[in-house]
Amino acid sequence: MAAKTFRAAVVADRIAWEERRLIEAGPALGLSVEWVNDEALCLGSADAPSVRDFDLLLVRSRSYTRGGLIATLAEAAGIPTLNTAAAIHACENKAALRAALRSADVPVPEHRLVLSRKDFTRALAELPPPVVLKPVFGGMGKRVTLLRDADTAQSVYDYVEDLGHAFEQAALVEPFLGGGSVRCLVVGRELVAVAEFEPGGADWRNNAALGNHNRALDPAPEIAKTVDAVVDVLGPGIYGVDLFRTPEGLVVNEVNHAPGFRAVATATGADVPSAIGRYVQELLA
């Protein structure tokens, strides 16, 4: 008897390099992988026609609100999601994620939650510049600002206060720990690829979406231990774990629940789509 071919939906607003590679890798692994637009699901009941025929939803929504909502409703309808709704919700909120990690003794950067001008002023007094101001909800390096001196910091905050809605005004202030970071791609519990990223060009940020220099790294014991601790908190899944180096050791900057992996895969040669496909098969077998 031929092995069953499982149907998996890649849930995203568009097909980028990563989604295309996942769709292409599916057949060789016994998977039929299709794109489903996360803007056209209309979930809400167990018989939602847009997802009821899939065996699993691979949630790769780039929105910092859609992913967790979609996963929550899909799970309630009995449809497995990767990652889980709980993991996605944790990763969507940088403040909540850091609180969860810190409670589990996973090292994170020193930071302050900023919800008002008073918070911001106090944060600058407790964490003198240079500091980084970043939104609690968001990704791809957008609206992340390096504040090099106190003279301009208050003027920068004018834009947060005047142009952002309440949801967007929630921010973190943290010390600037340099431009480089270590990016770790996790599938299940397996550390599939590790690369070191440095800023490219004039932009100090090293986010892969903005351009950077990168090179493959061996998964040193400290890296593997830190990543394993993150997975202990979130549960097995597909994560991009972003680490900073400090004199005291590695700290977890953030965890992406729908990681872009083109740059890491290019730097390391890792076959990330096949690793994801095999993990999906394990979950559904």
C-alpha cells in the first residue's frame, strides 16, 4: 500500500523564497504543500472551508498579530498548527517572551518596557545611551532605532508618541550590544543551522531582511545549550533564535516564530526546507 500523502498549508500573505522552497520540497517527502493566503481564511468554526481539508497548517504569517490568531482558531477547530498558538503568541510579544525566558533562567538583555514618555525618560536614566528603542510588536528590523545620545533621544520619541497608535507605542529600551548577532535555525528540537551576522553597508542593523554579512558557525556548546533552553520554554517547533554576545555570555535577543531562513541556509548550506518537511511528516505519522 502506498504511503499516505499528507496535505499541509503554508499560511502567509505571499509566497517568498522560503515558502516557494517549502512547496517545492514537499513531494519528495510525501507532502502536498499549498499556499493559503492569511488574509482570506475567514476562520471561526470547525467547518471553515479554507482549512478543513488540510492535515496541518504551517503558519508563516509576517503580521505580528495574524499568526497567533489564526493558530488559535485552527487549533480550536482541531487542526494542528506549526508552530503552536501558544508559541506564536509568546514570540509575537517581545516583552512577554523575555519575561517567560527570564523566569526559566534563560539569559536575555537588560531592558525596560516603555509605555509612555515618563517610562522613556526613566529608562534613559537607568540605561544611558547608546541604547536601542524597539517595538514590542513587530519584526524584520522595522522601527528599531539606535539612540546614540540623550540629546536626540527625546526628539526621536516624539515620533513614537505622536504617530504611533497605542498598540504601536509599546516599546523596549535596551543597551546597544553591538551590531553583530548569532542566528540559529531550529526545527523540532534540532539545531539545523547557525550563522553569525554583521551589518551590511551603512545600516547598523543586522536583520537579514535589510542586508548583512554572514558566515557559518559551528554550534558551540554554549549556543546549543542556550537554544535548547529556549525550546524547553516554547516547546518544539520552527524558530529563528537571535543571540547576542556579551562579556557575561550569550543572551537571547528574540525568537522568530516564522523565520526567514534564506540567509542562514545560504551561509551554511543547510537544507532547511527538507528538515521542515521531515519534521512535519514526524508530527503527522
